[in-house]
Amino acid sequence: MLDENYILDNENKYLIKEYSVTNIEEVFIQSIRAERDGASALVCAPIVSSIVEKVVTIPVVTIMPQKSTLIALKTAAKKIKS
């Protein structure tokens, strides 16, 4: 894990942890590690999000290149609530 930050939604505060990967094997490892560490959702690049959805049971949100990370994180927060 590289970094930890917080994001605020109207009434909630979420801990955001960054898990870096450099190859497809690490995508699987870090996705599973994040879920085991208690992640409520994952935010991934489009190239790996469909794979990650197959190995975890938590919501996966895809970062679209034209959207900001903040929008993707807020989408993850909405999915966690539902």
C-alpha cells in the first residue's frame, strides 16, 4: 500500500488506500489484498476492472480517462451505501 487519504461525502468520511500494481499478476494480488484489508469498494483502470470484478465480492468502479478520480471515488461511496 502506498498512500492513505480521506474523502468526505455529505455525511460520511471514507478512508482511501492506494494499492499500486505494475503487472496483471499484481492486479489479482492487490485486489484480493485490499478486500481482505477491509475495502468496501475498489476503483480500477478500465483495462483491469472487468477482471477484478471476477475475483472480489465488493463493488468495482472504473476510472474513465475523462473523469477525475474524485468522481470515481464518490461513485464507489454511492455503491457502498446501496
